[in-house]
Amino acid sequence: MEVSENMDDPVLVRDESHVRIITLNRPERLNAFTGDSYRLLSAVLDDADRDHDVRAVVLRGAGRAFSSGVDLKVMPADAEGRGDLGDAFGALLESLMAMGKPLIAAVHGAAVGFGATILLHCDLVLVAEDVRIRMPFTEIGIAPEAGSSYLLPLLIGPQRAAELLLTSRWVGGSEAVTIGLATSCHATGSVHDVAMSLARGIAELAPEAVGAAKRLIRSGRTEAVRLALLRESDEGLRLQETIGPFRGDRQS
């Protein structure tokens, strides 16, 4: 995959030495995802994982937010379209789970829905002081997604995870660090620079040793996440049967 920063692309890619920088680039929609951007990000992650010159990856968002999740304005109305979107989403999750290189998220502004649950698939999450993280599934009447029903309790403990998933409330930067959702919190204007410094430091280490450490840390996790995805899908279908199809404007 050619590394470029065509400002019309929904995902931008560039390299600084052995660090690949991936930028979600739909700032006018707070970097909300579409099927195309799911597929493109999946391809970009796969390419970074295959590239021997890439030793660490930084994921960030353009504009004033990290990501507001799926773009409700382009949500398909028909079952076939939603199936295609679900397939693209599933492929992206597989790419995240297969990523063998360290994946570092630099998060500012809003991180909502998949903009929040994607962080659970990152190895290190650095947040800005202005960050606002939210998993709004109970409020909008859908099941938790992206394996968050397994990964969030694993990361921050079952009771804290239950509180966030049951209430759909916002989490700020300092709290995200306190509960273990993020590694560290930084001034809004510096979080990307700090993430790059961290990535460069990791890239200077022996990639074989870094890869071994990541594999050991994540041993057994992929299959557990896949099982969680199946459970989440089943619950999502049950919710559709009981309260109807997802609507972005639904309030519980």
C-alpha cells in the first residue's frame, strides 16, 4: 500500500522513520466511520503489520475529535446494506486482533461508540485533557460491540465496566487514567507528540523482542474476543426483535 496523505482520503497514512502514523480523516463528521473507512483502516493496519520497516503504529484523529463512532447519516436502511457494513466492521476487528506491531492511540476530543471500543484493541492509549469517552449502547438501545463486553471488564475490572456499559456516561481524561482505560493524560496540544515520542522509543528496541512481549501479553485473548463478538451479535438480534431496529435518535 502506498503511503500518502491525500487530504481527501478518510484514512491518512505516513511514516516517520519506523513509526507509521494512521490518521482518521473525516473531521467534518468527527471522524465517524463508514463501511469504506472500516475497509480502508483494515487494509492500512494489515499493511503496517506486514511491513518490516514499521515497528510501531500511532492511531489518531484529525480535527477536534478522535472518532464519534459509526456515521449515523450513512447508516444503511436495508438489511443487505447493514450486512455489508457489518462485514466491513468484522474484518476491521480481525485486523485489530491480528496486529503484531505495538498500536498506540493518541486520543483527543470525543471518542464515542466504536471510537471508544477501538481503544480496547490498542496496546497503549494516551489521552488529552479534553478527551470525552463514551460507550452509549444502553442509551441508544443496542448491545455492546467490538468485544467490549469482554475487553472492558478485563481492562478496568467488572464493576467499573458494568457502570460504564450500563449507564452510557461520559469519562474524562484523568478518570480514564485512574480506572485503567488509558495509560496517561496530557495537555490537549501535546498528546500526539507524546505518543510519537513513545512510539519512537519502542521502535528503537529489538522488534523481535517487542513482538514476543505483545504476543505473550495477548495470549489467548483473540479467541475470547471472538466468542464475545458472537454473544454480542446474539444479544443485538434479540434487541432488534424486542425494541426494533437501531435508530440513532433513540433515547432509552
